[in-house]
Amino acid sequence: MNAQVPVEIQRANTRALWVLGGGAIAMMFFFLFGFRSLYSLWCSLTGTGLNPNNAALATAMPVATGRFLAVHFESKTFDQLPVLFWAEKSEDRVEVGRDARNTYHLRNLSDKPIHLRPIHQVAPFNAAPYFAMRVCFCFGEQIIGPHEEKSFPVIYRFGPKLDERINDIALCYSVFNIAGAPSAALIEAERKAKQAIMAEPEEP
């Protein structure tokens, strides 16, 4: 004789199925539409991959791989810097192994010169060892005069050994005020970067 399932259990099972189904739909929408927001959050909260640059890859000959990545560009300002900071291209499709280009722009909105330091970060973090900057404004201090606007070309490359499961990259540039003592935000970013580097497992 088949035992009947109590109505309360049936209702509980139905609710559980609705919750699981709703969760699956939410996850689907997250992966479809939330990718850039996730990378933006990662970029602003972590120092992983602070100013990564594979020097050997930067000087190597370009290689045609036929594999393409979607690269998303972020630009952030800290220390209440009175500047406009933006990338000419917010995203690009680039071939792994070959040079790609973009241009960043900085405009000083104040009546005083601004001393700032740009840094860049790459996400996901395991892409950083295969990232090379060939031309970049992030390797030194920058001075922007009163109401001056400067343009900075960026030439970069991803190496052929980049994990083939990675199809999307976020490249985030941040600018910090460096007049006088280093800013608290810069010190914290560097601290997080050092922690992240120490925590990363060594490659076999």
C-alpha cells in the first residue's frame, strides 16, 4: 500500500522547488548581466595584481593566436581628486598574443596643479602574470596643470599561455593624490596588493 504524502510536506517541497528555480534564474541573469559590475567591485575593493607587468612578454615578438578576449576598461579616482578621468574605449575585443591599444584622458578641474599616481589592476587575478604593458602612464608620477587635459596612450598584450577558460578581462586604472605624504587610500591599496601576492599559490 502506497503511503500518501502529507499536504504540508507537498507544500514545503513545492516552495523549495520555487526557491531553487528562482535562484537558478537569478544566477543566470547575474552571469549574463552582472559580469562587469562584479569586476568593477573587485577592482575597487582589492589590490590584487597592482601594476602587473610581465617584462619578458612586453619585449617578446607578437604572436597570432586567433583567440580573442573581451577587455573591459574601468577608471576610478580617489582622495577626492578634482579630475575627470576616462578611457576612450570602454571595452575592446583583442587578440591574445598581439598588441592592443587604448587611450586614457585626465582633465584637471581645479585652479591648482595636481600630482597623482596611476595604478592599474587586472581581473581575474590569475590573468595578471600573462599581462604586459608596453606603453603606459602608470609607471611614474603625473602632474596635471590647472584646467589642463592630458591624453595617455596605453599599449598592452596578453600572453599565449593565458588560461583558455578566461574570455573576459577587466583592466582597471585608478588615480591617487600623491601631494605630500602618500594617501591613506594608496597605502591601503598597496597593503592589499602585498597580501594578495603572498597568498597566491606558486605555479608548479
